[in-house]
Amino acid sequence: MAATSEQRAAREAKLDELHEKLTSAVEQLVSGDDWREALAFSARFRSRSFNNTMLIWVQHQVAFDAGRVPEPFPTLVAGYRQWQGLGRQVMKGQPGYMIFAPVTGRFATATPSDSGSWRRLGPREKPKPGEVVRSRMVGARPAYVWDVSQTDGEPLPATPTPVLLEGEAPAGLWDGLAAQIRAAGFEVVSVADEMAIMGANGMTDYEARTVSVRENMPPAARVKTLAHELAHVMMHDPDDVEVRQHRGIREVEAESVALMIGAAHGMTTDGYTIPYVSTWATRADDKEPAQIVQATGERVRKTALAILDQLDTPQLSDGTPLGLERDTPTAKPTRAAARQLEPDRPHAVPVLAGRGL
């Protein structure tokens, strides 16, 4: 059933409200420490987009300040029906945290290589013989999630939490990162000290195809440096003109990826050095600093997630309750709750061009 003009207007109003919340949250990331804390938080909810993570963060803070939740940071987040599928129920008087959810459309073509040949199919329209069909994100709608502290019911299985001593590296992390560097065609080299690599902790040489890390550091610092250099390998092709022009943002991105990888393994993040946001969030004349922060956050998250997905090391929960399946059967919610549903979809929401979702 097509939405009425009133329903469309209500949805647009909620989307505008979301954008205002998001912009406000991003604009509060003024210092390097603010950015570091935001990334460490995002690492614990890394299956969701950077923008949605920021929205969950600020709305949970409001709930904590109002006394509706017991802790200042959320731990496990899911939609209304998802919680019901796990045997839990949102408690009365607990409003959900509004986030962006994708709206997709089906597109068909007989010549997939021709980008201009794709046409959008109607709700019940079938493709013509020989046509290929793909789904694309075409917009966004507001959706809602709740923290586990806003629910009660069946106990949830505990998520193992890595525990590290100061200076200790997570077991297997160095080997896992090194394997990804070698798979990209680079050799991992250990050097005696910083004098061998121009005073740096690590260095990526794109011509020699080597990644060097100095040996005279604690294991945790060496792993952090290796993750930083892997981010350079994955993100920063020296033949890319834009990459060459923005060395500052390259270092921010690489250090941010390393931070998220470390945080996902329970490592402390206070040793990560990231410059003030105002020094790197003005790299493009055609974008507002808030847009650059959002785009950088999502680019960092996707790179960190790609690295983490290839590791078999013990990692912290990504904020999704154990046992939550995408197609979990759910009980029918009450009429009041039905207005605050998130689709049964614990995956990240892609970024929308122009809207910065």
C-alpha cells in the first residue's frame, strides 16, 4: 500500500530530526580525544554504520541523564521484534533510539555493464526474459532500536570479553594482521629501532612493497603500529591523486582504523594520537566539516570491519545480542509498539550520498 501524503510528511519530518541529531553529535567531536572516544564506542557497535552509532550514543546519553537507563553506555542493541525473538520485551515507558534504516528498490537490465540501462521495477513488476535484477538503496526511513537495559525477560548468553595486561598484545593478532599484509603483496619487516625507519614506529614502502615495524616497543604498541600500516596498505594507493594531496587525513584514517581494531580486541585506546578534528576536517572546499567527519568515520569503520572479519582472534561483541538471527520469527507487537519497529536486520546501514546517513 502506497504511503499517504501525511505519512510521507511525517517520515520526512523524522528524517530531518535525525539529521539534526546527527549533525549536532558530529559537531561535538571537536578534539582528537573526542574522536578517539567516538571510534572506541563505534568499535563496540561496528556492525552498524558510523552515523547510526553516533545517533545511538547521543540518545543513550540523554536516556542516562534522564535516569531511564542504569549505565552511561549501551551494550547490546536490537529492534523491538528482535528482542521479542530472543524472549525479551521492551519495558513500558522506554522510548527507542531513532536511527536510519535503508529503503531499497529493485532494478533490472539486459546489459549489466551499461550503467545507464538499469530501470527500476514496480512493486510487483517482473523482469523481462534475460534481464538481471539487483537491489539498490534508494533512500532511508526512520527506525528504532533499544538497549538491553531497556528490556526484561529471558537471560542472554554472555559474550566472552578479552582481558589484556598492560603492554600485552592480543594472542594471534600480529600474525593475523601480518597475513593480510602479505596477502596484499607486501613483506613484513622487523627493524631494530626507529633510526632504521626515519624515526617512525612503522613505515610502508610502496615501491619496495615492505611494511617495517621497529622491535624496541612493547607487543601492544607493535601490534597497533602493524594495524596502522595495514590500513595504509588497504586505503592509500600512492597513485591516487586525492590520497597524495591529503597526507594529514591519511594519517588520521590509518590511526583511526588501528584504534578500532585495538578497541575491538579490548586494548586501551589512550595511546592513540589523533590531531584535532578541526585540523583535518576542512580538507575539501565543497564539503562541510561535519560531512567530512561522517564520511571519514564510515570509511574507517568499513576498513576496520574488513580487517576484523578476516581475523580469528577473540573480539569484543559488536553490540548485536548472541543468538539474534536476521530472520528470527517474532511475536506481533502491540499497536503502540508497532510504530517503533526496526526491521529484523542487525547489519550496518550504508551511507547515503547527499544525506550522510
